Amino acid sequence: MDYIDVKKLYTQNIVLYCRVSTAEQDILKQITLAEIYLSQNDITTDTVKRFIDDNVSANKLAAKDRPEFQKLLTEIMSGTVDTLLVQSRDRLARNFYEYVELVKKLHQFKVKVVFTDPGQPLFSQVLAIESLYGIFPQFDGRTIARRTQQTRLRYPNAILGFDVIGKRNEKRYIPHQEKANELKSFFYSVIDSQSPENLIELFIKHRKFFKNPEKALKCLQNPFYSGHLQYQDEYIPLLYVEPLISLEEYLKIQRVLAKYEQELQNAIASSTNNGINTPICHICKKPMHFRPTELGKSGYYVCSKKHPKIQIEVRLFNQLITNHLTDVLERIQVKELKKDVCNYLFQLEKHYKQELAFLQNQLNTTHREVTDLIGSNKTTTLKQLIEQGKSIEKAMIKLDMLLEKIGQAQSGIDRFVSIVKQRVTDELQNYQIEYVFALLFSKVEVSTDALIYHTTFSNYIEGNDFSNEDSA
């Protein structure tokens, strides 16, 4: 009789994750370390699923922006990963909080983590201990980021007003005659500024040269133009830079900026800030374009198809939206909305629970059949049943995740209701207003004399006399 080792049929699902930050780094080392581990444990490399983030920096990109890492997370949360191979902790995350969230998921789905770099401490099943290890990659990441930033500040590839001669750490910076003269004129004029109005006028005068006021402000704040680099409270001379101004003149500029900082920031914000939402032209139904204006004046939206009478100042647009948003929040029939949403979520939850119960019965039946066949010569049937069991377990995990999301949605409804009841619209910060706006409105159209709002929950807005228009 041909017997079978059932444990070997449940072969562990092993995945490999690799990441390098730049194109210059070699990812082969990480792959080789994983292959050594697999070879030592008699595991065929063909069965290992690979997730490779090449030229992806964990310092610059959040976990959600790393494509292969996101695929790995999806695989883990589907319950199909038994073992994760990775060179070291810093390959998974540089951010402490991101690493803790990942560790929670690894613990939740019982994933064994193997660090192929022998210098790494073993992965701990105690959250507090493993979280502590996650502090070090963040510290190292910040150190690397600081070094990279310092190098860029010391040896920029290009900087307004200078010609760059040489490569890497042998660069020299020679003033570009025409551009350097414009910069010097700007710098000396700022030093002589006697009022915030005078300073703002200088930004307007030189707007064509700098293209935007933020760029002009960055030049004023950069000690590179004085041939120095700021490190903490000290200024280090850069001998390879031919300065446009002296360090003393640079410090005078900083005193002027500090004196009129608030007025200057307000003026820049007024001229460059976009609205809460991008409006649509009432005639052509196309998104409108934002146009910045001079410092101290509000930007405005114009029709992208050049309907000349369709335009609105951003400041007025934002004010009208904020006022209208308050009115809509006050008129929403909260009880009706909550009742319909909760009823839908209840029906959805009931359906998923029925599916879950059905799958559980299927899984129980499959387990009984597997038990009955152990020790028999029906190896093919046994393998099919085991695979069937795994498939059912995956489906059950997905249903559990959906049920968890329904629970979160139900909690979200209560939170929204509490916001409406407290009527906190006036206290909302800009980013919160944008969030609530997206929840309540699908779009806003601008006509020659009004804003037309398209509400998402129009059936729940109380009053037949409710107007969806504002005079612009």
C-alpha cells in the first residue's frame, strides 16, 4: 500500500520581499541571501513568490506608494502567506509607525518572518519587542536622508544664478553674469526694505525672473548665495562657491524676512492657493483652470475653453462653498439617512454571515473526508481535498475581512451623525472642509452669476424650497 505524509501536502507558502532605494544599488544580494536560506532548508526556489520593489525609497515613499509592498500586504491579508523572507527590517519599512502596523498584520495572520541577514535579531512574536526593533530602521533612514540632503545642499546639480563646472564632489559654482546681476539687485533691495508693502512690491517687480514667489523666497533663505552652508547654528564656508553676497548681507536678509514674515506668507497664500474644490464651467462642463495673481491678491478660476464670462475669484468661491456647506449640513435629515444606510449594511452583513456559515459546513465536510482517506492509497483524491480546504479557508478569510469593514462603516455612520449634530462646520480646518465637501457634493458648476451644486444626498436634504444655487 502506498502511504502519504499529509504534512508535506500542506507545503508552506513562502514569499520573498526585496527592496532597493536607488537604481545604482544591487538587489541581487538580497535575492542571493534568500536563495542560500532556501537551499539550506531544501526548499525549491520555484515555489517561492517574489515581490521586488526596485529603485523605491522607503524614506521618500510611504508604504501605500510602494507597489510590490502593497501586493505583498494583500497576499498576507488574504491568509495565503505562511513565511516571509526578507533581508532585514529596514527593507520592510523605515517609518516606525508603518512598521508597527505591518507587525500587527504579520502577527494577526500568523506569518513567520525570516531575516536572511544573519546580523538581524530574530523576529519576535511579542509586539512590544518587535516594535522596539522598528525604531532603529527609522533612525538609520533619517540619518541616510540627512546625509543625502546635506550632499544636495553642498553640491546641487543646478542652482539659479550659477554655472556648475565639474562633477560630483569636484563641482565649482561660478556666477552666471546676467542672472547673478538680477539676483544681486533683488537681494540688496530686500535688505533696504522698510515695510511689508515694500517687500511685496519687490516680489512683484521680479516675478518674471523667479516665475513664482515661493522660488524667490527660497533663494532669499538659501545661504549658498553667500558661499556658506548652514549646519545647526553655524555657517560653514563653501570654498568652491563664488558668492553673490557676503554672509553678513545674507543675515541682514533673514532679519528682514523674520520682521515681515506673517505679511509675506499671507500675501503668497492669497495669490497661489487653490480652492476647496476645482469647479466646472456651466457651459462646456469642463474643469476650470486656476490662475495665480499678484502677491496679496486672490487667485481665480477661468474656463479652460475660454468662455470669457465664466470666472470666479478663489476667495469668493471658497467662502460661498463654506456657507453653503453649513446650510446643507443643517438641512440633512440625519435619521432618514442613517436608517437607510444602516438597513443596507445590516442586509449585507446578514448575507455575508450566511455565506460564512455555508463555507464553514463545507470546510467541516472536507476535513472529515480528508481524515477518512488518511492512510489510504487515494493520494490524488486526498491532494484535491486538501487544496479544496485551503481554497475554502481563503474565501472565509475574505468574508471575515468584509464583515470587519462593515463594522467599521457602521461606526463611521455614527461618527458622521455626531459631526452633524454638533454643527462644527465653522470650526473645521481647510482639509476637513474638503473632506466633508467631497462627501456631500459631486461637483460645483460656475455660471455667469451663480454656483450650481450637485449634491450627493439630495434625497435626504430637508425642505422643498432648498436652493442648490448661490449668487456669485
